[in-house]
Amino acid sequence: MKASGKILCLLVALFFVAASAFGDAPEDYYANGCAKYAKDDWNGALTDFNKAIDLKPNFSDAYNARGGVKFHKGDLDGALADSNKAIELNSANASAYVGRGSVKQGKGDLDGALADYNKAIKLKPDAAEAYYNRGSIRQSKGDIDGALADCNKTIVLKPDFADAYYNRAGLKEIKGDLNGVLADCNRAIDLKPDYAEAYYYRGWVKQAKKDLDGSHADFKKAIALNPTMRTAIETNGYLTNGTNSN
């Protein structure tokens, strides 16, 4: 976005997980690890996924999930190894291709990531995260229409995904559609009321549309949610024109 010089493209969560009653079977450790994963308890999830794999060495989903934990912990090489193993054990595991694509994307291998997202979509045409991540790569390669198509598809498949609306707003800005940017920022905030970046972006759009009172309110809200944004907002003069930043 013009306000920051870049459009944030956030990596989505790699896996959809659910918890179940805990027991001693590998599936129970896996389910317990998934519950911890959903709460961002990376160390606890890692312990449970390790145990699930110890008990069931051919457990593709457990390798896939453990790769997700390693990704979040910054161990990209370990995450890649686990994603590769998950695919070796089950070549039809669409989520594993999404996971491996995210790792490759994090390592700067955009072509490799794109190939994995394409494979995931071929295996599972309703894989919203694959479209979302593929869209970010298309954007980085300058294919704005392709990125917008993928973002639109993500929203069709997952209409409550706030980040997809935020990213689509950035794509609409590139296309010169400020009304569309505003609409998507509004929707992102409706879905995620503590979305500081979306308030910041919406404030910039309102300022561009000469809605100074609205822009000032959004910038103040962004600062309240994320005080580190104050410097950027004040440096750019977004809280001037007779409105004070306190």
C-alpha cells in the first residue's frame, strides 16, 4: 500500500486442526498437538507430534503438522524436511504441499512454492490457503490480475478470512479502485476488530478521499491497538490538519 510502501502479505496458518479426547494412541497425541498448535503452544505441540511420529512412523499428517510448528519456530530446514516426508508418505496430502509451499516461499524459492500450491489446488480445489498463498506469489511476480483472482477465490472459499480482505484491498489499490480498498478494509475490520494494520490502511484511504475526521479516528485507533505505529503515522503527517494525536 502507498502508506507504507509495501503491501503486507501474511502467510496463512498452514493447517486446519481439531482436538479430540486424549489417550495413548498416535492419533490422540496428534489431536492433542493440534489443540496446542491452535493456541500457538509450539513447544507443547512439537512434543506431541514427536510422540505421534515415534508411535506411528508413517503418519503423514503428523509430519505435516510438525513441519508447521518448525516453520513457526523459524526452523525452515526442519520444516522442509518434515513436509518432504509427509509428501513421501502420502503424495495426495494436499495440506502437505501447502505447508511445503509456505516453507519454500519463506526460503525465497518462489517458483518451487508456486508449483506446490498448484499441486495442492489440483488435489484439493477448495484449499483456500493454497489460493491465498499462491496469490501472494503472483503479486510478487507482478501478476496483479492473477493475484486478485486468487484472493477472490480465497474469499469465496473462506469468507471470514480477514487477511484475505486486507490483501485484496492492496491489490485493488494497485488497480486504482479506492472505493474497493475502503470496502475491503471495512470488512477486514468487521471480521477482526483488533486489526491495527487495517485501521491504518483505512485511515490512509480516508485521507486520500478527504475524509480527515474519519482518517484521524482510524489512525488513532491503529495507534491504540499497536503503539509502534505512532512514529510512522506522525512522521507521515497523518494526524495533522488541526487534529492532535493524543
